[in-house]
Amino acid sequence: MKTIVGNWKMNVGTRESVALARGVLLALRGKKRLPEVALCPPFTALGEVRKVVARSHASLGAQNVAAEEQGAFTGEISTRMLVELGVTHVIVGHSERRHLFGETDASVNQKVIRTLSAGMVPIVCVGEGAADRADGKERDVVAAQLRGALADLHLRHKERILFAYEPVWAIGSGTSDTPADAVAMHAWIRSLVPELLPGIKPEQVAVLYGGSIDGSNAYLFLREDEVDGLLVGGASVKLSEFTKILDAAADVLDARAA
Ligand code: PEP
């Protein structure tokens, strides 16, 4: 399977979100084989986008969630609130949350645990910065983030986690990683699975790539077996680009089935 996640960030209001969601559903129409698709609008648009994607192939995702369950946390959105809105996927630990809003591996860990116990799928983001990559420390950084995010976690039957490998320097920069380097990192992440998630087999875990994906490079990543899908930021709010990405995923699925 291939999974395509659109992270619309703080870039669209409700009206644009509804139009985008409708466009995505149109783009999926008529395809023989469909990737799994999760759309993550801003919180304020979740209710309206839910109506568009109801009974469709697309799932509804949130861009963040509170680490706490409930209480005096002004401005926070809890897992229960997201579930009420029909959310099934939650992006957790996005680099913008880590770097701009001070999220730590410990808070990411709490969010992962809460998301799973609410019955939703966390999309756990990890990735090294430019200096880490220059120092050859990318594997150590990613492993430490994963160990922190998944500390004391035991996946129960049917619970799912998606990992998103997003090198920080590639996010929104216009310079993606190379497919070869992404493949190597995905294989590294998969090799850590027996340690991180006891009882789970490496091939049961999905690892998405994110960072400057658009219609021109999506296929080059998606055709790699190690790349289970893509987390897309900027190009996910441009319907023509996102459509190309969905087309690339459908092409890969068709080629595999042939
Ligand atoms: C992201 O924000 O997760 C992301 C991958 O952004 P972009 O596609 O714009 O690099």
C-alpha cells in the first residue's frame, strides 16, 4: 500500500479547505487502485472537510493534538475532541511543532500514546537538521527521536502507527532528499522496529517520506519499496500538484499489480 498525507498547515481557511477536499476526491475518481489518503486541514476546517470526505476513500487527519487528556489547557485540542470530529489520523511531532513550539520527545511520546488510546493513527514525524546531516549524525538523531517518541509503547492488536521521515532541511525548502538516501533512512528506521515496538515485524510498519515533494519527484520516491508513502506540505494545497502526486501513487500501485 502507499499512503499520501496532505498537511495543509495554516495555509487555508475553511472555504479553501472544502474546495481542496472536493478536488482531491475528484482526482481519485476513476482510478483503478487508490493509495490511502489522509487530509489534514487546520482545526477550524475539520468539521466542514469531514462532511466532504464522509463515505469517501479519504480520511480526515489533524495536524496536532494536546498531550494532556483534558482540563485547564487554554487553546489546546484533545484527542476526544478530534474523535468527535471524525478524525482518524494525527500528525505528531512535526518539525515545526518541535522547533517553533518547543515540543520534545517526551511530549511527542505522550501525544502518541493518547492518540493510540483514542483509537486514532499517529503519524510520527522524525528527521535530522542540516548540521546533523553534515556531521553524519542523521541516523543517531532519528533513532533518538524514535526511542523518545515510542518510549514504553506496546502496540495492541490492530493499533497502527505511521512514521514520517522528514529531514528538517528538506521541509519547505524546495530541495528534497535523494530517493536513495531516503530509502537508506527508511531501512534504518525499519531495522529499529523490533527494539522500538516489540512483537511488531519491520514490514508491518509504514514509513513515509516528507520534504519538498511535488508532482515532479513524487514518483521517484513512491516507486521505491522502502517508501510506503509521502507526507506532503506545500504541494498539498496546490490541487494540480497534489493530483500529480496521487496519480504517481496510483501508477505505482498499478505497475505493481501488473
Ligand atoms: C511538511 O511540512 O511535512 C512537509 C513535508 O512540507 P513540504 O512538503 O512543503 O516540504
